[in-house]
Amino acid sequence: MCTDGAYAPLEERGQGVGGILDLVDDAKDAAALVVDDAITASVDESADNATALVVDIAEA
């Protein structure tokens, strides 16, 4: 996972990114959930953009 503008709002709220990733199985859904949660977490502060890239690497 790579994020920009998503990690800090979640951590400040006490929610780790890893915990969010455990909620879904699909990389696209994981990225969307991280971004949505980050935007929601920063609604009371000055809003920032949030981006997340999640890559699901299959085990060989």
C-alpha cells in the first residue's frame, strides 16, 4: 500500500491502515475504503486530498 494524505488522518483518529485492509479482500475495495475513511476522519479539520494505491501480490 502507498498513500498520500490518507495515513495521518486515520492515525490521528487511532485507526491503523492495516486494520482497514483486513476488512476487505479486493485491492480496489481496500483503496476506496482507506480513502473514504481518511476523508471522513479529516472532515473537522482543513480537508486534504487522499490517495491510496493497493497492490495485491499473489504468493508463488
